[in-house]
Amino acid sequence: MNTDTPNIFDYRKYWAECLLPAPELPMSREEMDQLGWDSCDIIIVCGDAYVDHPSFGMAVIGRALEAQGFRVGIIAQPDWQSPDDFMKLGKPNLFFGVSAGNMDSMINHYTADLKLRHDDAYTPEGEAGKRPDRAVLVYSQRCREAYKDAPIIVGGIEASLRRIAHYDYWSDKVRRSAIVDAKADLLVYGNAERAIIEVAHRLARGDNVKDIQDIRGTVLVKQGLPSDWQAIDSTQLDTPKVIDPIISPYTDTSAASCDKKEEKTDEPQPIKMIGMMDNHSLNQKDKTYIRLPSFQQVKKDKVLYAHASRVFHLETNPGNARVLVQKQDKKEVWINPPPIPLTTEEMDWVFELPFTRLPHTSYGKAKIPAFDMIKHSVNIMRGCFGGCSFCSITEHEGRIIQNRSEESIIKEVEKIKNTSPTFTGIISDLGGPTANMWQMACKDKPTEESCRRLSCVHPNICKNLITDQKPLVSLYRKARAVDGVKKVFIASGLRYDLAVRTPEYVEELVTHHVGGYLKIAPEHTEDDPLSKMMKPGIGTYDAFKKMFEKYSKAAEKEQYLIPYFIAAHPGTSNKDMMNLALWLKRNGFRADQVQTFYPSPMANATTMYHTELNPLKKIGRETVKTARGLRQRRLHKAFLRYHDPKNWDLLREALKDLGREDLIGNKKNQLIPFPSRKGFQKPKHNPKARGRKFHTQHTGLPPRAHK
């Protein structure tokens, strides 16, 4: 494995540097002609409308490649019914880069209840239907039809989260890696600047794409495995199923690997099995790969699926991750370790590229909802060490926080103020995957590089984690001090378990950066589901709530917390949802929009949903209760909306099954009312009361908010 990591801005520029940069990356031959280009070196095909803004993946990758001297064209939301649209910029000299866009195309198209969505925030005027299902696969096929010999490199969140065999919620089956189904030459995962720049320069110097096999953050397909590498059977590292006595993971267990050795499989026998702590393995990890159970095995056996998922997640730290290999049909999917995180200097370089921060001019005055939401926001960091099991940020961006400098962030605030035609003095967000992990890191680099924890904050906050948020306080003060800036809001998700570690941060946030309501996500109140989510207990929410109310009162501001919760998460029983509903009622919350657990590819919670096993522990130690089927999932959602009469019949039935008929009635401490008697006349509506109920229902505010 090549561990050399040159700075991404230190490469020798490609020859076309003299023609760049373009005012905006071209989307037509006419634009190419205006720029004096006879061809594009790289063409990015994407499921989103092209917005030249650092919050849009195609713009970031396109501008980063342009800064290396490459001519980059964009084919945004092409007609996928034929290859015609994929030929409109001609054949790329180096490769097609294919992405579904900022969102997974299946999540973009379907709700958690598998209903078709009727809009698309990443399309002009929010129009739905401008990208296909499984866009990465469809776009790759059309690119191959357009130009058979052009290399195809897939990336973005859709490809990134499908880099191994994975459970697919929409078809309810296990699917192959996206690189196999797309028949692509290479897959880049995560925020892929480092990998894609290296690939582009190697292709530019004449390398064959099939020979590019050693770049971190890439996945490729091999027909055979190198003879000078050594293999570790994944079941040696983490033995699936409970075995009595438990075999040491350091012992050679190849004779009993996977509990499946009696069966004939198409698995090639590893060259040599070595234990996880074998000295040779540690010293020569660049010549060591981990053999995961094959696609056919994980497709048939949920125990092996959960095991493969667990091993995969334990091999995501760039400091100690090894190559993973998984046989899929007759091919070997070779997953290189994650990329080395970008340094602060590299992050600044990326975000200071010459973005117009506007949609492409070809869209005219059409509104793109996703752009309108983030056009005056500033991304200050990447990554998340929270490890929430239902979230895929960690698998995509990594656990190590990649920070921009304070100077670069303030420079972007000033750029928004000076160049945005619609800026009114409001910065809508300073954040990222989380609001308050900026500049947080492990105290000790060697410790960080050897760590295999799935979360730095669960089940408790690691003693090696720097949690001081005073640097953020300084950043917030400087941002709102920029001349012409009236208000800076913080809209990214807040880790309140970290926030309470720095009361000065909470005071600053509450006093200056909350617009009346602050949305936070305790996700649940009960310990069982919280442990499966890898979220803190509800007591931490209560502690933050006290601080929030204290500082709101001191600032003489009427402000409210809006908590978000998840229904039907693996590990959640009907009783858990009932207790959550009772908590909501006691605290005066009436949630209007609620979130049902969505099994996104590769998340730990998705493994729980599919296998009903807990991959956060050794496989076989704990089973997980899972709400499956639309009726059960709707029941859990109904508990979150206990106040909606449409849900009362379903809830009455569930409360009877739970032996809690005492919660049915019209008293204050009861959850839902008795069924109405035949012929019972409802009282006339009091307009005042109706308005109060409507407001409460749609904002989540308790009745006292209207005093």
C-alpha cells in the first residue's frame, strides 16, 4: 500500500493550466468553444443540478481537478434513456467521473415507508424524476455505451456506501459492491479529493487505469490476488457466533473458519493465515489483507453478514486499517484503506477554490431548493467521531475531524457578504456534519492511529478526546463581527453531550446564535434503543436543557428546544415507544414531522435491521428486536404522533396488547382518549384554542410558549 501523501496542491500542474480557470465549468459544446477547449480531460456525470458551490460534491471535485490543470466538463442530470446526453461533451481524454449526487438516489426517491417522493431539492424548481433509481449504475452503463474504452470512476455518497456487499432496503436483499454492478474501473469513496487527484495525474502520465491499484480511498476489482501478499481470515479477528470456550482471536482457527468449513464454497484458500497480533502482520501490514466472507456467503447467512459488517467498521481508521478483500462471483473486490485526512492547509485550499457560489447560468431564474437552503452557510469541518449507528457520515467522511482555519472561514463569510446578490446580512450556518466538533481531536497521535473504537463519545466520552469548545466561541465572535453581518445562526446538528463540557460555549450559542428555536436530536428516551443508536442517555439532554434555559433567561430571550426522535429504530420495542410518547406528553411536545428509521446502506443499524444481531458486540452475543413490516413501523411512528386522531385506533390496540389500558382515557396522565360514543356530538371549535393547537402541533412548542 502506498502511504506517501503529497499535499494535494503540490502536484505539478497538467499542461491545460494555461487555459484555466473557467468562469463556471462547461455543460455544453458551446461553452467549451467559448473557453477555447477542443475536448475535456475529465467529464463529471452527476444526478444533481450543477451548483458551483463548495457544498455540492461535483463542484468541489470539478474545481479541485481544474486547479490541477485539467479541463473539467459537467453533465448534470442527463437523460438516461439513451447514451446521447452522455456524448454531448465528447469523449473525455482521461475518464468519466460518475456520481448520483449529494444524496443517495434511492433515499432521494423514496420515503422510509417506501413511498415515492414528489420533489427533489437538488433539481431546478424541486422537480422529481430527473435522475434514475441507482443512478451510479445507470449512468455508468450509459457512459460505457457512449464511449466503450473511456475509463469510468464512480464516487459520491451512493457509491461510497456501497463499496462492499450490502443490504439493500428497497429490494430487501443483499447486493454486490457498486463497482461490480456498475462495471466501473475504479470506485473512490469518502471525500475523494486526495484519491481522485492522484488518479487523474497517473492517467495523465499514461498509466493504465487497470494498473492503478494502490491508492488509499479506492476500490477495484481483481481477477486474482497477488502472491506476495498475506491473508488474514476475518473470522480470526472476530469469531462469529458464541463458541464455548471462546477461542483466542490470536490463535490460528483456519480449520474452523466461519463455522462453514464443512460446506463446499467457491472461496479460494488464503495463502497463509496470520493472527491479528502477529508481529509480522503488524510490521508488514502494507502487504496484508483481510479476507471477508464472500458475497454468496453473506447473502445466504445473516450471521456472516453481521460479522463482515463488524470487521468492516473496525477497519475504518486510516492509522491502522488494512486492505479488505471480498469475493463476489468470480471477481475479487479489493478495498484499499481509507484516505489520510486532509490537513487544515489542504481544507483551506479546497474551500478557497474559485467557486461562483451560484447555480450554472443555464438554469436562469429557476429555484434549486437545496441551494437556497445553504447558499449563505459556511462549512467549517468534515468528519464525525460520534459513530451513531443509524448514520453513515462516519463511514463516508471518517472519524477524524478535518478542520478549516479560522482565517479561511472568516474569508468565506466576507466573500458571501461581498458577492452574493441575495445576501441580507444573515449567515444561515457555520457548521458541517456537526455544529461543535471543530478542532476536536485525540490528545495523542499514536493513540489515535491505533484506536479501533467505533465512537469517541459512546458509551462515554473518551478521556483522550479534546473537548474544549472555546476555539468555537472565538470563531463565532469573529464571524458576527464581520462588517455587514447582522446575524450568524448555527443550524448544524449539535452534540449536546459535548456542548455541556464547555458552559461558555453554550452561553455564547444561546445568547447570540439561536433564532428562537434550537433543534437537537436525543433520538429516544429509553436505554435499550439508545444503546443500539450509540447515543447518550436522556439525562444528558436534561442537563443541556437546564443550561439552555438558564442562558436564555439571562439573555432575556424566549427560546425553545425542539427535540428530534426516531421511530422504529432497531432495538426499540413497543413499550419503549410508549414510554417515549408519555415523555413527549409530559413535556408538552406534539411532533408534527417525525423520522422513521431508514436502513441506509452500510450503517451498523442497517445490519441490525437485516440480521437482528448486534454488530456493536461480538456477533452472536446479542440479538436485536427490530420493527419490521409497514404496520409495525407505522405503529412506532404513531406513538410519536400520539396526539393525531388518525393514530388512536392503532394505539388503543397496541396499549391493550401491552396491558396498559390505563393509558386510554381523557385524564391528563392518559395518552389517548376513549373511543367516541355513537352519536356523541363534538363541542364547537374555539378559534383561540384551535390556533393554539395548530401552532403547538407544527412547532413542537409547549402551550406555555404562547403566554
